Amino acid sequence: MPTPINPESSDLDKLMDAVRSITASMSSVDDLLAAFGLVDMPQAQKYGIMFGILVFTCTVVAVVALLVLGGSFKRIAEQSGSAETSVPDAVTARSGRPLLLERLLEASEWMMKTNYPNDDECATDQDFTNLTKMLLNVAPDTKKIKEIRALVDGDQGGDGTANANTSDGDDAQKEGGGGFFGFGGSKKKVTADPAKTNPNKEQTREEIRKCIPEGYEENYVKAYRKCQDKPGGATLSGLPEARFEAYARAYAACGTRTTTAYRRSYGRMYESVACKNHGTEEKFSSLFLSRPADLVGRTIRLEPLEVERHLDVLYNITSGDANLEDKSYDPNEVWGFLDFGPFSNPKELCKSPVFQRRQDEAAFAIVEAVTDRVIGVVTLSKDDPRNLSIQLELPIVKPSADGTVEQIEACFLLLDRLFALGYRRVQLTCDTQDAAGKKLAGRLGFTQEGMIPKHMVVKEANRDSNIYGMLNSDWDKGARAFLFKKLHGAKMQKADNLNNAKEGELEEQERVLAEKKAMKEAEMNKKKV
């Protein structure tokens, strides 16, 4: 007989009375199953139903726990009590937006002053735009480099080149020299005999230092000594300091505006490539003296695009005519999706946007490392340092180089340098019908952000464009490591991560100690006053 329910009781009491009336007639699980007509079911199905009920109960409990622990019920209670919504208005939301890192704000201001002092983005007659110069390696003038080598090694021969095995060069090392420049090296400094010292040596050294970029000497010394403590590989026979010099010149070449993590990574990569054997050491040492500003990778290097140096060869490899080992092809394979080209002669190519650049653009020739031949060109456009964004154009390469590791590394070198300088976003656009361009964007790790219909009119035809983006957060969290592993292998990628992690900890410790030391000195100065 069911228990009668008092109509004047509360809803909770009514619910409890109903539950008691149901459970009172059920003394076992079989009674519960009989109430639902399931008593005659097979045993396996009974267990299945019980398991389903258990999962449902656990799910409900988990959801309620998350709501309670997450504060949802508390916020509902607060809103019901105050009758005010917790959604901020537009002004409050804007004022609460997190600010950029100070490093990024300083980078934006520096780029605006350096690259666009007059806010002029029109075409330039300069050999290189300011954007191009900013992305190139930092280095002293080539002639001054030879003078420095002659000064350090003591070889005052007619051609100004140095012999690293001369006794004068050894004397320079004893004086704390080391490397090409004599800025760093042995930690034990031995004073040279005053009678044997050139009286004009220090004066000449100071004159040469005036031609050295700001911070270059300090970075060179720091990197040279760091590599002495921990070289990146085995020492080359007969060239004990080759690795120190290679790492130091690459580290210092990154300049003072890039992150230290980038300098370490670029330095170790350059060291491993340049000091692979005696042949590569000689080649890269010579290349450094002749073209110190080039961005160097494992399979290619990037040279700033020049008419005199690259026009003819770029025309030959993109004109469609047979060239060296490449057979003839349809030039529209290269120029079909671009608003310019093909060209009937080098003069037309020279007048095209490939060589006629605006101030907010930069162009680099892609030179294969093994053959020293130009295989294409990669450009940057729409530079916006105020918002720390820029656009990477699809590389223009000969068909045999399309989709190769050389093409990927050319983009990697630019992306790595851009994000190290402080850029927050790099954009890439391509025709929706350009299958090779879309594939390259995916291989580089770009994210498709959308599609713009009727974006452009290219060669009197409509072009719909896919928009891709790469953020600095994406680059740091995995995109860079993915490409680095693809280019240099898993072993070097792991070593790069470990080296950066360890060196980063040491730098942080040095920074904290320097701050404490400065605070103590400031307190002592106050007491003296």
C-alpha cells in the first residue's frame, strides 16, 4: 500500500515521500528489476544494465563536482543576489586586455625608426631596402675583416690574407686573441713583450673597432669562450680553434636585437655545417670573408638580391629554356600564378617587381650550398613593424627545385630570423588553384585562416586567395622544432633543445645575480651619500 502524501508539505518532502514509498516495496535488486519488468532477462543483460546505470551515475556526479568546484553555482548565486551580469562591457574588456611584452614594444619602435624614418613605403633606388639590411647578418666591412686578420695573425703580406699557422698568429692567441678578430679566446691572458709590440698596434685596433657594429665584439668574445668550454663536436685536426671561430662569428652575426636562444641555435647550426670537415671549414671561412652578411643554412644560403649578381642567372633558370642539367619547360610553371612574367629578356625581368622593390619589401636569392648556383628567389612584402606583422611570398624557384628541402629551408631561415627579431605574425597568401603553393604552406606549418573570394585580378582573370598565418606563439610551441627536425634531423633538434634549456637557465641565474649586485651597489652608494 503506497504511503499517502500530504498535499500541504513542501516539494522536497513530497519527493522524499515518493522515493520512500518506492524503496519500501523493494528489498533487493530483483524487486527493482521486477518493478520494471526485467526480472526474466538473461544474466548478461542484467549486468549490462547495471553497468550503464553506474556509468550514468558517475557522469552526473562528475558534472556536478565540476560545476561546484569551478564556481558556476557560486556565480549564479551572486548574480541572482545582486541582479547584475558579470559580462564586462566593451570599455571594461578593452582596459583589461593584456599588454604586449616590453621586448616586443621596443622591437616595434626600433623597426619603425630604423626602416621607415620618413614613413615612406614607395619604391626605392637603393641597392637594398632597410628591411633587407635588418634581416641580413651583422658583420664588419669585408676589407676591415682582412685588416683585422692581418693584424691578429701578424701577416702583413700584399693581399692582406692571414696564415693561421704562423708564429705571429700564435702570439696573438697568447695575448688573449682567438678567432678571426682577436676579440676573444684564451682565458689566460699573457702580456706580450713590450719590446716586440708594435707601437701602432693598439691605435690601429681602435680604428678598426670603429667599423665594427655595436655589440658585435662583445657577442663574439662571449660566444668564442662559450664554445671553448663546450664545443659542438670533435676538433678538426690541425685546426683546434675552427669550431670556436665558426660559432662565434655566427652568434655575433645575429646582432643584438635577436633573442639569445636564436643566436645559440643559429651558431650551433652554422658550427656543425662549417666544421663538418676540413673542406667545409675552408669553404665557409672564405665565404665569411667575401660575403659575411649572407644567411647560411645547411643546404642553401640567402644572398640579398642584386641586379648585377643575380639578374642573368635568375632569368636563365625561369625563362623555360634548357639550362645546364635542366630541360626546357613551359615558363608558366614558374610565373603562371603571379601577376608578372614570363619575361622575354633580362631587361623585362629587371623592370619587374622582382627587382623593383618598395621600402616595405625585401628579396633574397636562394643559392644552393653544394653547387653555389642560384635556384630561385624568396621575397617579403607588406612589412608592418607597428603591428609586428609581415607577409612571406611563395618562393619563385625553377621547377626542379619546387617542393625540395632547399625551398623549405629558405623559408625557414627567414621565418626564424623574423620571429627572433620580434615579429608576431607572418602571413602567406596563394591562389586557391595553386596546389603546389597550398602544399608548401602546409609543409611550413602555416594555419589556413580563411579564403577571400575575388581577392585580386591576375593577368585579366579573377583570383580567389587562401590566407595562411603563422604566429610567434605557434612558432615557439612546435612549428620551429618541427621544421628544424625536418631540416637537420632528430638528433640535432634534441641537442638544440637541451642546449637552449641549459643555457637559458644559466642566463637567468646570471641576470638575477647581476640585479642583486646592482641593488647592493646602489644601497652602498646611498649609505656613502
